Amino acid sequence: MYQTLVRPVVTYACEMWVLKENIKTKLRVFERKVLRIIYRPTKESDGTWRIKSNEELNRLIGNKIINYIKAQRLAWFGHVHCMPDNSMVKKVYEWSPTLTRSLGRPKNRLEDDVKSDITNMKITNWRDCIRNRPKWKEFVEKAKTSLKL
């Protein structure tokens, strides 16, 4: 139920999200709330009911929502890079505004997040991997389970 109903609604258009720590925290909290409802309290041997702790829920399912979002972003990144150069989506993705940015710390960009995920997965020649669709799909599937958070 979680993977077919809840997660697709929560992660709609997640391919374009820049994941900041506060967003990751909110997603993890939401995921645990949903899992507590799905897995329900457990009855102890002495007859008392106990709600599952965060550690128990992490053991059961882990932080799958964050990994799912990162895998979706990797899939979208590969899809955009395989598009022809005259595609409108690729033009918008590669467009850079002529305005100057405001002073201060630079904002996190989607491309920076995706490239850091690629380096975390230790993919060195990602441009060649993107052109090889089965290999890229394998990396995306691997990202669903193995990305460091």
C-alpha cells in the first residue's frame, strides 16, 4: 500500500527537487508516521501494546523515500542527457540566465545534487554510462538501495 499509493503521491515531480537537510528530515518523519500506521503496534508478552521505535522502522524499511527520490532524479538526469540537442526540455535544462546571482552562499542546484549522488555511487565515466541505457538503468536500480544519506 505504501509503495503503490502513498509514495507516488508524496514524491510527485521529485525528479526536480533539490534535497536540503530540512526536506529530508520532513520526508523521513512523514515516512515513519505512515509506517507506524501500516505496521501497527505490537503486543508484548506481558499483554501491553507498544508502538514501533524509529530504529525498528529503519530496520524494517530504511530510508527508502530518500533513495527513491535520488534514483528518480538519476533516471531523469540520464533521460535528459540522452535527448537530442534540439529538444525543448534539454534546451530549458541547459539554459543559463544572463543575470548575475545575488551575493552570499550559492544555492544548491539540481545538477550539483545529482552529480554528488553520482560521485557517491563511484561512477567515474557517467556520460558514457548514460549513453548505455541498460547500464544506466542498472545504476538507477542500485541507487534505490545503496546511496549514502
